[in-house]
Amino acid sequence: MSALLRPLKLWLALILAAVSGFALEASFPERGWWPLAFIGMVLLLWSLVGRGPWTALLVGLVGGATFWGSLIQWLTLYLGPVPWLALAGLQTIFFGFGAMALAVVLNRGNTRWPSRWGRYGVVPIVLAALFTAREAVTSVWPYGGFSWGRLAHSQSEGPFVNLVAWLGTSGLSFIVALLAAVLFQVLRSGEARKVWPVFAVATVVALVVPPFAVNISGSTRVLAVQGNSNSGLFSTYTPGEILQNHVSATLPYAGEKVDMVVWPENGSDIDPLRNAMSAKTLDYVSNAFDAPVVVGTITSPAPDTYFNSSLVWEAGKGATAQYDKIHPVPFAEYMPNREFFRALQPDLVDLVSRDYGLGTRPNVVDVAGIPAGIAICFDISDDQQAYDMIAGGAQIILAQTNNADFGHTDESVQQLAIARLRAIETGRSVVNISTVGTSAIIAPDGTTINQLPTFTADAMLNDVPLSTTVTPAMAWGRTIELTIIAIGLVGLFLVIIKNPRRRLTATQTA
């Protein structure tokens, strides 16, 4: 009989949960030790063995706190501890309630489904579905959600990465959680010799599932420019300085054949729609390359109305297309329930001096005759925006971001990992261009075409593949996600209700 069958003392379970959170975090970039995602999940499940709902909540809160607290520590660099504690705390609460659900299935599931197929099949499936369901919910709620820290994001360099094109982000998270849950159930059974078949099955899944074949329909020559600007939300700079940084890093390539010039989020700190100097500067750059410039800026179409926007600028025509960020980041780009939160932390709330509006324009724009999906910063992690891009006919994704507020922390490489997964999932090249890095151009198969060192003014000039292929993830990803959620909820319900077969037996005995 395996020791994993016996519940741990609560203090040991809490320590194990804390270790599981740190292990999960280490599976994400910058360390990127992807196998630790499986180990972290196994340790989390072990810590929940024998736990009732309330002690499971406590154990889950500890595991969630170490995971989220370490994963998004980059928030503290300029904002200090309060926003970090608020966001990590909210995600930790969700993690804790998710652990309650996991504990119910973990501790009652083997009785509800006592057969071999039940122990090694049904129970792991329900556990994985519940874990994935919690990720899916927190990705969209509250305030539009925080789609970060999903198990799938830890696998951008792992052997299972090709699954994201077939199953989507939630589907990949489900597979990772499922394999970990099967491994745990095998270890728990005391039949350690069966661990190797689990590894064999995982290896087969990793090696047999092929990359989804993407049809390359052409290419476009992109000049993506990293200006190395002091451009953070809380940075101090002279107006026009960021614009000039990007001009200076762009013009050395004048004379090269270029189809589009791509600058990052906030690539121009002066709105060319309201400032003649900024407009003339963009005209000059567009003329120098005979190509449109895709530039991030803050637009203000009316007093006290602001949008985090991306403009397609052509000399002599001005802005021929515009995308306004659909989901500005709460507590950074706008302050939800401002008066309520100001009563709690007025100095911090007042740092967010203006509220960016929620954009309503499509996130696919025409750039030199090419439909391009636009993602501004955290947009790249939003599943719905990826679906909208493909539905809108995007043949390439331009992911413009400004990572200056996060310095040399792990934030930019975590975001790049998400961009790489998104490239494979959508079957599109992703031009991930940042003010300071990490900037890279990623092909539809996830390979890196070019990458720039961080905090360096430079540019990437490459022929970038175009595609019109619709991957299974884009065609069926939302259905797959909803199916996973339904499986988790139905499984939890069936575990909670009394087993009718056992009730009938008890009645007959009486």
C-alpha cells in the first residue's frame, strides 16, 4: 500500500502545497522547467488527500499563494506590493476554491467509480477538467479576467506544445493536468510498477501527435522596431522622446525593401491624430520606406476620453485603420469602481490618473493589403481575441507591447511564451514587438525567426510567412473548453450526490 494513500498531517500538507506552488511557478519562463508542471500538480493532489472542504480550501490557498505570489512578482517593480497582493490574492482565492472541488473528487471519486477504469480514467479526467475549468473562468472574470498562469503557458518549450493547435489553450492545460492526475492515481494505488506505462503513454502522446499542417499562402517583409524607450506608465520622459527613439532605430534601414514597419505599443508618445509634428514624423518614416507604419499611441477623440490604440499610418493619408484596445488592464489602464477602491488606497488609485475606454473596433486591420490581427500587450493572452482575429481573416498577428514597467523581470519572457503558443494555436506568424523587449518574430510552427536582445535599440527585418489556415483549435477551441468545463461540473455533481446504487443496497439490506 502506497504512503500516498494515507492523509498527511495538516502542517505537512500545507508545506507540500507550498512546494507544489513553487514547482508550478518554476515550470514557467524564465526558468521554463516544463516537467515541473506535472510534478507540481502531483504534489498539489497529494496535499489534498483526506482533506475535508475547509482544510482543502486552506491547503489550496497556500498552494495558490506561493504559485501566484512568485509568478507575478514583477508587478512589484514599480507599483509596489499592494497591486501585487491584490491580484495574487484574488487569484489565490480562486485557486483555493478550485482545490476544494479537487479534494471532493479526489477523496470520493475512487468510491464513486471503484473500477480500474474509474480510478485511472474517470477520476483523473474529472480532476483535470475541474482544474482547467477554474483557469477558464478566471481568464474572463472579473473585470474581463486575467488570462495568465495557465498550465498550457508552461509548455511553450515542451514536447506537448503541438497539441495547442489541435485542442487550444484550455485543451493543452487539460492534457497536462490529466497526465499528472493519472500519474498521481497510479502512485496512489501502490502499484508503482504501473508508473512506467503512464510515462510511455505520455511519450506516445508527445511524439505521435503531429504538428498541424499550416498552408503558407505567401510572405510579407516586416521591419519590427524596438526603440529601447523609457516608456513605462510610471516613467518620466520628455514629450516626443519615445517617438524619436523609434525613428532613430528605424531610419538606418531606409532603402531596404519593406512591406510594413511595426512599432510597439506606445511607440509614439504623441498622438499623431492630434499633433501635426507627430503626424509629419510618421509621414516621413512612411515615405522613407514607401510602406505603412503600424504604431501604438494613446488617442483621445473627445475630452476625458482615451484609448490605447494602434494606428496604420500611410504618408499623405494619415491613419488608414485603427484598433482600440478592447480589454484595457484593470487597475493599470483604468480603475474599476474607482470611488470604492480609492476609499481603501487613495494614493495608489490616484496613480491611475485616467481611465482608458473599452475599444469597439475590430482587431483585424488592413496593412498594405494584408489583413493583420492586432494584439496590444496582454491582448495576446485573450482567447476570444484570437478567435476574432481568425474569424476576421487575419493572415498575421502583430503583437505590440510595452514592457518597460517590468524591467528585467520574467514578465516579458512569460508574455513571449504566450505569444509562441498563440502562433502555433492560430497557425499564424506572430510579430511580438516591445519597446524594450523581449521582441521576437515567431513562425506559425512556433520556431523563432528572429529575436532581439532586451534593452537594446534595434530592429528585425524579415520575410514573415502568411497563412489562411484555420486550425482545429480555432475552429473548435471554445467548444472543447466548454466541454471540459461541463465534464468537470457533471463529475463533481455525481461525486457529491449519494451513490444511488449504494442507497439501493442499503435499502434492500434493511
